[in-house]
Amino acid sequence: SKTAILKSNCFDLSTLSNPGITFQYHMFGLNMGTIALEASTDDMVWDQLWSLSGDQGDQWRPARVSLSSYVGATFIAFRFFGISGSSFTGDIAIDDIHINE
């Protein structure tokens, strides 16, 4: 298995009353691994907000994860943490990432 991490810059959520993060994901293949979304307010401890494993079909799918636990946060970073499956027959992709209300 191989690991990939995509980390964001820091965000200020203090002006949002119902924050969320939206994105598109694509997970296709016989030996699909796992993708997780994590958040941190101190860049040291990371909390898992969402994860998904296995083949999800050959199509892009939308996701929205509530950030209600972080209302008022002035420093928050996100990272996508991907772990490959047991062979090359699995692809993970993410796109169109937004922090929104």
C-alpha cells in the first residue's frame, strides 16, 4: 500500500454559521483503497471527519461534510489522506473542493 496526503492552507470559519466542505471524489477499481478527510485546529492533532473505502464505480460522486463542530474557528486546516489498495487496479481522485455555508 502507498499513502498520499493533500493538505490545505488554513481557513477562518468565524463568519460562517453552518460551515461545510464539499468536494467530488472518484474511486474506481478492483483493489481500491481508502480516502479520508481530516481537520486540525493546531496542525498537530488531526480529527477524521469522513472516510470511504472500496470501489464506488466509474463515476464522480459529490460529498458534503458538516463542519458544525468548528463554528467560530479562526484557524483550521484540512487534509485528504489516501491509502492505495493491494495492487495497481484502483484509482482515487478528488476535485472541486469548497468551504461553504
